[in-house]
Amino acid sequence: MNLINKKLRFVFSTMLFAFTLVLVSPFSVVADTDKPEEEPAFRFADEVLLNFFDSNQQISALQRETQEKIAETVAQQGLTLERFNQIANAARIGALQGGTFTDDEVNAFNILGPQVSSIQRDQQGAMTLLLQERGFTTESYQEVLNEYRRDQNLQAHVRDLLRERRRQEILEERRREAEERANQENG
């Protein structure tokens, strides 16, 4: 039974690997063969672009966590995040006294303001640290982000880099699994 499970896992792994390769393999288009296709030159090295992508994924997760913390904190004072934001906007333009908000809401907002600011400062610090660990300053990250948003060729290039990285990870995983199987069979 154990041998059958191993064989089934191997077959399943092989099929999954083949399927993954089909999905991540870039499609080729027949082009004019007289001119070699030139890959566009980008301002950023591939490693920087991969670090940017990874950083962006982590920053997105950090922002979601921060929003959840803020929403929980606001809810503890009996407000919704939407209502808190309405009061915050009114406070920015000096329109808190218009009677739109109850005294309880304004008091809750006044209590929440420093708490929300603290959560946002913590997020900013964590984001800065995360960027530094990946070799970015806030400015250099923003520079790559702006270029990435503007340049569709750069976006495609990053997608290709990610596909290749994933392909390499899969190959490495398969190599380790084969090594493990060989060690188990020999040991």
C-alpha cells in the first residue's frame, strides 16, 4: 500500500509539474526571423524588480492588517470605519460643529484619533523597515512603483521573471523530493 501511495504521489507530482509548466511557459509568437527580437532595456535590474514585487506583496498584506486593526479599534468605540472617516473629513475642513455628528460620535472620534494615528505610525515604521530589508528606501521603492505602473512592458517583464522564479522553485522542489525518495530507498 505504501509503495502504491508513493507511485500515486509521484504520478500526481509529475502531472502537476507538467501542468504548471504549461501554465507558466510564455507563449511564443512567430516573428520576422530576419531581425532578432530585442528585449527592452529597463532601468532596474531583475533582482531589484523581484524585490520590488515581493515588497509590494508584503506591503499590501501590511496595509490590510492595518485597516483591520483600525476597523476593530473604531468599532470598540461604537463607530463604523465609514462614520469615523466621515468625521475625520469633517474635522479636516473644520465642519464638526454643523450638527451632522452627535456629541457621542465626536467624543469617540476624539478618543480614536490618537489611537488610529499610532496604528498608522506603526504601519509606516514596519513598511520602512520592510523596504530597508529588501534594499529600498521609500523613495526608491516609489520610483520603481511609478515606473511599473506606467510601463506595460515592465509589467510583462516582471511577470516573466516571476514565472521563471516559480519554475526554478518547482524544479528545486522536485530535485529535493527525488533526493529524499532516493535517501529513503537507500536508508
